[in-house]
Amino acid sequence: MQEANGKKRKRIRALTLLSCLMAAVLILAFLTRLLEPKYMSDVVEGAMIAEYYGAEKCHDVLFIGDCELYENITPAVLWEEYGISSYIRGSAQQLIWQSYYLLEDTLRYEKPKVVVFNVLAMQYDEPQKEAYNRMSIEGIRWSPAKVRNILASETEGEHLIEYVFPLLRYHSRITQLGAEDWKYLFHRDPVTYSGYYMRVDVRPAENLPPAKPLGDYRFGDNAYAYLDKIREKCEEEGIELVLMKAPSLYPYWYEEWDEQMENYAQEHDLCYINFLDRTEEIGLDYRTDTYDAGLHLNLSGAEKLTRAVGSLLAERCGLTDRRGDPALDAIWAKRLARYHADVEAAYAALAEGK
């Protein structure tokens, strides 16, 4: 009898301990979701990377890179006018190794025919700022590629453990919680259109600062090493790699930088297009086609650039028009309905001065 009672007490203690552990895990998980930045109404760039996982994996073209992609290219136009299905895995100040590991991550879900990389990131050879790292990395699902991404991107004071357990990093936000933290506790609203971040307002490009001379114009060894890795990964997977420079006026793109990319592309038989040299051909007008004085394009400018990119992809990369594919037509019908409704709403709000 005593032996039976002893076993019963042990089972009760074990169940109690297990219940306490489960409760602790649930509480920590809840606090993590509550305290993590939501990136909904402020710095929405932090929500972009995670959006990919909820999208249908149906893309012929993958764009990887920084704001010169996600603010300057609109996949909706690529589909509507060329029948090219694409997605932009872009983030603010996305460093080249982050682009590489995002490519690795994307290949876990689908294999595009073409990868387009925007070369502005070649200017950075070392990690830059934690805030940008967080926006580029936190939204990636866990995999060995994400771990390598974190280790390659860490700035002084950053630690892998704080990415594994974000509560260690964000616990101080407990005194800064607002209505948005509760509203988006268990869901996020979409902030992009297949990776494109839309702006319709206009601020002409005027009085740009002159280019500052550099002591050394050569891109760093680390940047080149990851460009090689992107190229080699594409070669292994049978993916065509295209290098492009978006037609943003600032940050300045030096002729010495452009020459290096031209030489690299020639050496490795790649397509490299500097759209800064094609603004007249594209029809860009920096008085009307930018929303922040030439740093990024607004919707008008993005649609013009996208048409030029679509022509390049169709003619040089041999991508065919996939409109008429029932499955793709259905996917893009939903995407385009939201896109056009929000375009109309954005222009209406602009007209009302909101």
C-alpha cells in the first residue's frame, strides 16, 4: 500500500513539474510575441522578409537585395505585362551575405529560373548596424542558413542567443508597449505586394549632394567572396544570375564601382545592367518619379523601371509568358486585386492630402 502511494505521489510530482514547465514555456512564448517589434505602422521594412512564407511558391524570378529592389520593382507589372511570376526578398540595407543566405533559404521552397541581385550592397564588406540586421534576419524561418546569416552579420554586442530567444533582446520594451503590440500579437497585415513596397507621393530630386571621393574604390574581399557564392549557388542549381544597378541617384554609384561590376560580369559571362545609364530609355523623370528626392522611385517610376526589367528578362533570359496557366492566373488574380485596390486607395488618399 505504501509503495503504491509512493508511486502515486511521484506521478503527481512529475505531472506537476511538467505542467509548470509547460506553463513557463507558454508564458515565455506569449511574452516574446508581445515584446517583439511588430513593424506594422512604423519601420514596416522589418515585416517584409517573413511575408514570403505565406505566399504561393510559383516564381520564375527571385529578386534579392536592398531597398533599390523592393521600392523600385513591382512584380504585379511583371506579371500583367510579361507573364513573369516574381517575388522580391528585399530588406533595408540588405548586405550581400544576407542576400546569399536568403537565396539559400528560398531554395528550400522553390527554384526560380532567374535570380536578380542588386549590386549596391557590394559597397559593404563588414556588418553595419544591428537594427538593419534584425529587419533582414528575424523574419527568416529557422534553418542552418539562418544561423550562418546571423553569425556573418553580428555587430559588436550582438549574440546568436538573442536571436534564438528574442526576449533577451526585447525585454526592455515592456514599458513601451502600445495598442499595436496587442493588435498584432498573433497576426501581421501584409505590407508589400510580392515584396514590393508601394509609395505614390512625389518629392522631386533636387540639390543632391556631390559625390565624396573615396580613398579606395575597390570592393572588399568579403563582398566579392559572397558574390562568388551567389554565382556558384546559381550555377549549381541551373539558375541564371543577373546583376543590376537600380536607377537611384543617391547613394552615389561611382564609375569605378560600375567598372568592377562590368569586369566581373564579363569574366563570368553574366548579364549586368546599370539602369542609371538608361533613364531616358526607360522614361524616368526625377521630377515626378521619386518620392524622396531621388533615393527611391515612387509607383510611377517603379512601373517604368519594371517594364524595362521585364523586357530584359524576356529577351536576354528567355522567360516565356506564363499567362494562361490556370493555377498561376488564379494566384495572380488575387494578388492583382489587392494591388490595384490599394493603388487606387493610395492615390485617393494622396489627392485628399492624407
